Amino acid sequence: MPAQALITGQGDARRTLIVVFLRGAADGLALVPPLEDEHYHRARPRLGIAKRDAVRLDDRFGLHPKLQPLERAWREGELAIVHACGIEDDTRSHFEAQDLMEHGGVVAGGWLGRYLRTRPAAASGALTCVAVGKALPECLLGAPAVTVMQNFDDFVIGGRTPAFQTQLERLYAMQRGQLGEAARDTFDALVRIEAMRTTVYQPEHGAAYGRDEFSTGLSQLARLIKAGVGLEAASIDLPGWDSHFAQQGQVETLAARLATGLEAFRRDLGARMTTTTVVVMTEFGRTVEENSAFGTDHGRGSAMFVLGGGVQGGRIHGAWRGLSPDVLERRGVLEGYGDLPVLNNYRNVLAPILTRQGTTAEGLRTVFPGYSLEPFSLYG
């Protein structure tokens, strides 16, 4: 009864991948500023993060001060960063870039959906994959099964009418094969979700989630992981990063939400983080130079974060060539400045993560067809 195993607590040994998408093109140079690069401070006289304010990471980079809650994960070796990261296409359209990144290139379906299809056939329970939000994200197109929900209240059948659900259970009890298994799987999931919905949640290990939707979504994912329902993959968005105007306040607010949510999630899971990986990505970065509206415009390279079990944390991975004029793409108004180039393709960050999750080399070719992978050494 492999499907039932996903809902009976035997999912505890499974690895879980959480994909956080920062929609709107998050400014990697604000989140992870190159503090010692004079070109950075010259291009951003008003928006640049001062050395005295940043959370120092190493002899080149720091974190935005509002990301300070993540410093502990960095010091403990559970947070890795890849800078100058993104897609190979130079589009600066949010919609095109998001589609390309979430599909894994010009290909049908989403990369995360294809990953789930490389997993064993049993990995298709009602709570194997969850998308926190109102709609199915493009990265999960083609997944064997996905539950889309904003909160546990959304996971219901028949508007909480017990008689209706009982009748459905009796009807599907007569079914055999995959349909019957899927139905029983779903009803078992409903029981688990109802128990969580009606219980006041107490995060563990002193974790303190924020009151925003992002933190709420992460706390629900933490509960699912702890419940051992077999959660293998989940997606959650933190939108609003399109910072053409008044960027400072906008980024401060969103960076605080990101860091508070991720650190609470990490603390809450405790030892379960050894089998949990969180990857944070965005469609592209922002221009190196600030604009006249105290913001930044659509650029190219940004930063990715990898948090969780086994990662070689406390390190900036991948290539970095600085911000000198000869390195940048597309010149800006300020002499010599343009866009941070993409030196590190996002697929090469995702590949070692999926390998850790159990994907084979053949599976990776299925997930990212037509692309010659050069995976980073994110794990020891």
C-alpha cells in the first residue's frame, strides 16, 4: 500500500524541497552587497548598503541589514549563496523571464513538475506536493499531483459537510487500482489537515514567525513536514520586488519578511532541516546604478540562497568578477555602469539540490532537457 505510506507517518524519512520565488526581480546587489567594491558605492550613492550597516559575510560581501536573522544560519554553515545568478536569456520582461526560469528553458511543463515525475510512482499522494497560494505556479506544471492552498481552510471537500464527505468515501471505497488509492490518500490527507486546522500551533525551539502571508505559509509547510505526510516539494512566493521607485523602504520591508520567515522555519524544524532544503530564487536582478527615482531598473544577474541540510554553507559559491565597467552588460546613464552579468546559471544551482533529493543523472536530463549542466559543488 505505497500510497497510504505517504499519509501514515512513514513520510518522515523523505527529503523535502521548498522553492521560494521572489517575484518582481529582487535586487541581489541590495540583498548581498559587494561591500568592498568601490564601483558599487559609486553607482549607488543613495541606495548602496554602507559597510557599517551590513551584516558582514566575508572579505567581499555582506547581507542587507534586514536579513540579519539569517546570519546565524550562515555562521552555522546552513546557508549558501550564489551571486551573479540567473537565466541565460537577456530578456528584461518579468513574464518572459519567470516563464523561462520556471519551465527550465523553452520546454513544456515546469522543472519542479518534471522533477516530481522522475520520482517513484508512489510519490503522488495528495500532500506530496503543495503550492502555497491562489494558483498553480508554472514550475509545477505537469506534476503528478499538486495541492494548491493558501491555508488549511482551503483543503476541504463539499464545504465541510460531513455527510457529503462520508458519501464520497463510501463511493470510492469500492474503487480499485490507482483511482481508489488516490481517493483514499486524499481522504486520509483531509483527516490530517482537519486535525492541524483545529489545533493551535506552537512552533518549536523558540521560532517566531511573522504575521504576514509569507511567514504563515512557511509555518504551514513546517507543520506538514512535522506531520510526516510525505511532503516532497512545495512552492511559495514572496512578491513585490519590482523596485523602480523608492527602493529602500520597499526592499527593507520585503527583506525583513524573507529573513524572519526563513529563520523561523529553520528554527522550528530543528533537526528536520537535515532532510529539508529551501532554495530562494528570482527572475532577474536590478541595474547596478540607481535611477533618478531612488530605485533601480530591470537588470540581469541576481542572487540565489540555499538553506538546509548538508549544504556547504557560510560560503559564496560560483563565479564573481566584480562591478568594474569592463565586466558589466549594457551601459547605463552613469559612465561605465550597466548590468551585473549572469555568470552562474540557475540550473547549475538546482542540479546538485535535486541530486541530493535523489534524482539520477538521467533524471536531471529530463528535468533540464537540452541544457549542458555544470552543477556547483554545494554539498560535501
